[in-house]
Amino acid sequence: MPIVLYGTTMNNPVDSNQSPKGARMWLCAAVMAIALFILLANMLTFVVFSFNVSLGAGLRSLAAAVLPFTVVIYMRLFTRLLRVRRRIPSFNLYFLFTVWTIFLFGFTRSLYGFAFPLAELMFSITLAATTLRYSSQSVSAFLSCCYGVITGFLIYVVFAGLPFSFQ
């Protein structure tokens, strides 16, 4: 059923030329920034706390945070493995990142003070996987990942409270 807005009929108000593109652009930018902030803040909190334990633990934690980005950048620039893009439906990415984020926050809650920097590695892998989905041809895939991270974070907060790094 078409929607009537300001005297014009629109079949899909989201893709309409009548919608303010500037506001939509700012909303998308805010979603991206919030999702990346959630992941970065948690990862950096674990790194900072590791440096409080000892210099060795901090450097190990920092290495775990940088490792996934190093691998992804190398594979993206010097191999063909990550250049071939398979079309994954946006909802599948959204659902996958929502469930993964809930698991990530629940699992890493118990990892503070753990000898192996697993929490930093997991947050860094998630951040690298999210940013890997970004390309100028498919911003919707990246946005789906970002919305999934935000949704998973909010579900976690509703059911388990604030994560360790936000307390």
C-alpha cells in the first residue's frame, strides 16, 4: 500500500527522493561511529588494564590488538583472498554481528586478568571483520555489521548490565 506524505505518493519512503539525504547520511555516520567506538573502547580498555599489570602484559595485549589488522591489511593488499567479494545478504550480517557481539561481551566479561590476551584479540578480530566489510560499492554491508554491533551491545546491556570497560 503506498504511503502518502505531503501530498505525494511513495511506495518506499526509505529510498524516496523526498527523504532528507543529509539527515540519513548523518544517521549512518553516527551508527558507524558508535559501533566502532563500542569495539575500540572495549579493546583499548583491556590493553590499558594490561599495561597496569606490567609492561610485558601490556605489550602482549597491544600485539594481540594489532595482529588481526596486520593480517587483514596484508591479505587485502597482497593476496586475492579478500578481494573477491561474495554477496552476503545484509540481514545475515546484521544477525551474525548481533549474536557475536552478545557472545563477545558475555565471554570477555570473565577474561579480565587472564594471562593470554584473548579479549583484546577477540575485540580486534571483530573490529577488523567489521571494517573489512566496508567498501564504497557496499556501504549497506558495513552498516549492517555496525547495526548488529550496536544491537548486540544494547541487548547485552539490557540483560547483563554495562560491560566491564564502561563501569
